[in-house]
Amino acid sequence: MHIELTFLGAAQNVTGSQYLVKVNNVSFLVDCGLYQERELRGRNWQRFYVPPQTLGAVLLTHSHLDHCGLLPRLVREGFYRPIYCTAATAEIAEIILADSANIQQEDAEFKRRRHEREGRRGRYPEIPLYTTDNAKACLPLFSSAGYGKTIEIGDGLEVTFYDAGHVLGSAMIKVVVGKNGDERTIIFSGDIGGWDKPILHNPSLFEEADYVLVESTYGDRSFENGEEAADELAEVINMTAKKGGNIVIPSFALERSQEILYYLNRLLLENRIPHLMVFVDSPMAVNVTKVFEHYPELLDADVAELMRQGKSPFDFPGLNLVRTIDESKAINHIVGSVIIIAGSGMCTGGRIKHHLVTNISRPDSTVVFVGYQAEGTLGRHIVDGAKEVRILGQHYPVRARVVQLNGFSSHADKTGLIKWLSNFSKPPRCLFVTHGEPDASRYFSNLVIGKTGWEVVVPNYQDKVLLD
């Protein structure tokens, strides 16, 4: 039995998730994500590690851009086999990839014109990484994989998807290689959700596996739960409203926006915050929120029941769903405090940049970060305390209050990750710690070794290992 695993992304960094598995004569990818760290974005343009047409499948854990965002390039360059994922992931990926492609095209044109004016060239080509047509070409390849249902993708090669509790439709993937009692099991954790969170189920647990790949985004820290984060959010909103400023929330369209709406709804019903106008200025977030209505079976029992009664937890008086650019621009002319939820979550593109231009230098406004900020992104610069930031080619002093609320994260913290691993009744042959910044991955690796004595490896980019 010959199993070869190569780490092509999310290896001592967070984004660009991609793992190549070769089993005898079959090769497949687990995830095909976009790099979002500024210093690593050049990898998005590199030639694929193997010719795409030689791959037998892609197994997709979920539809966040750092897990699915390079699929249009893969397909454009020759991949034509199935992309296995849950039905919810496929539906959301269609929205997210179309939006990403549109941003790629708009950013390329914007940079081309700006660089032409400035008489210079940028770090990357002034052409889109892929187009909306490239994104559409992926759609016929999506093949639905229900939770708990085993799919054979090759002779002696079976895969099963399990609920990861991270975002709607997210999955952990179990790969079984071999047959007739001579088998090896590999589990790809994908991104692991937290326990007892609203909206989604808890993450699936496993008792044994030969090899395990586990994420470590927050492997070096613990953070408050959602209820505590909601209390802090209420305090931020009340303080900012008293000063007359705006509350600006950079948020991912999938899961984070819905969770923020869920908690805002509760805070308003309990009269714990002023009844301000709330704007979701992200057509993608609006579209993704509608997808939740299609999959009540994937939702927490309380939320599913509300949905069945026609009472969406993501809707309330004063909520405005913004679609057009003119509607977006009009928000900045409103007198008085408003709450603005806009993408992208790391401030790397989208309408959030325009709202930051308007609010980042206002001492009475607050920018609230509710998700992970990758190294080199605009969001990371702001969170790390930059005194001045560059947005849309111009420099702005940071005078707004900046708050980070990790309790809304859809990732488990180190306590949750240890809880997930603790369910294994016997040690795997090797645990690979991935999907984290170097310090976080190393810290979590040492934590696991100290608690369990397991064999643990923190792989580097393009490391290749043979799994016995």
C-alpha cells in the first residue's frame, strides 16, 4: 500500500488550504483554497504542483474562500473530475466563487488604471486570477456528498463526510485506503467549529484513525464564548452610539454575518442596545443567508424550529439588506449612529474598504473585528495597532476605536481542539498540525505532545510524507 501526502497549503500558515493525496495510481486534492496572507498571495499564481487533468477528484471541506477559492483556476487549467462536497457547500460555493471572480476582475482593472496613473507596476499581474466564466465552469463538477454516506472514488479508496460544526455544510473528511482488513484511515479535520454555539450542530467526533490532520488557527489561545462576546458587543454599540459614531463590522459572508445578526436580534429583543438601523452591505452575505433556509436539518434545533415557524433569527425591524452600490454609498450620508456589517472579513476587498475610508479616522466610530485576520491583510494591520493604514491607494490615520471579539469565531479555540482530539481512544500513528500561523501550530503541537505523548508533526509547505 503506497500512500503519499503532500502539504500544498495551510502549512505553518492559515489560508490556501490544499493537500495532495496519492494512493497507488489515484491522486486527489483535499481543498483547493486561495492564499490571503499578503506575502503568500504570489502562490495563487504559481503552476499547480501536479497537472490538474491528472487528478481524480477534489474533496472540499467547506466553502470559505481559503478552502475553495482556487477551484476556478484548477478547472480552467484542465481539471474535469468530480468536486465532492455537501449540497450546502456546493450552493454556497457558487455564490462565493462568483463574488470572488467579480472582485478579481474589478481589482485587476482598478489596479491597472491606478498603476497607469502612477507610472508603476504592482507585485502581481494586473489581470484577474480568474474570471466569472471560470467560476461558472466549476459548477457542473460539484457532486453532493451527504453526511455519513460513504463514496468510493477509486478501487479500495472510500471517503465519508461528517459535520464539522464550523459553517453551514462544513465537513470533516475520513479517507479509508485499502480493503479486506488491510486498511489505513486518514481524517482531515477541515476547520473545527466550537461547542454549544448557536445556529449549527457540535463538531463530529472520532474514536480512531491511523493519521489525523488537525487545524490550529486558534491553537495557542482561549477566548470567550458567544454569550460573553455578545455582552461585549452590546457594550461597544452602546458606547459608540452615545458618542454619535458608527459601528463598522468587517464580516465574512458565511456564518459570521449570520451569527452577528442572530445576536443583534436577541440584543434588540431584550432592549439591551439602542434600536439603530443595521445595514448588511454585502450582496453575498444576503444571498448566503437565504441558503440557510434550504437546510433546516443542518441547523441547531432551536434555530431550525424558528425557521419552520417562519421566524428567521437573521431578520428584525431596522435591518436593511444592501445590494446596489448606490444604496451602499447612501449609508455614509446618514446622520446619527448606524451598524454596518460588510465584507470582506479581513478587509482585503469588497465594500468594507469604503466604509473604513469613511470611519477609520473618526474617533467617535468603532471598528469591530469578529473573525481571524491573516498576516499581511488590512484587517490584521488595524488589529495589530497600526497608526496609519493604506486603503484604496490613500493613507488614513487610525483614530477610530478598534475592538476584536474572538468569541464569535467559527473556529474552536485550543480548549475545543483538545476536546476534539481527546475523543480518540487510541493514539494515531501521526498527528499533523496544520492551518495555523507558525507560533500557533508549534504551541498547539507541544500542548498535544505534553498531554498525550503522541507523535506530532508540524509540516512545512510542500513537505511530502509516506503514510505506511
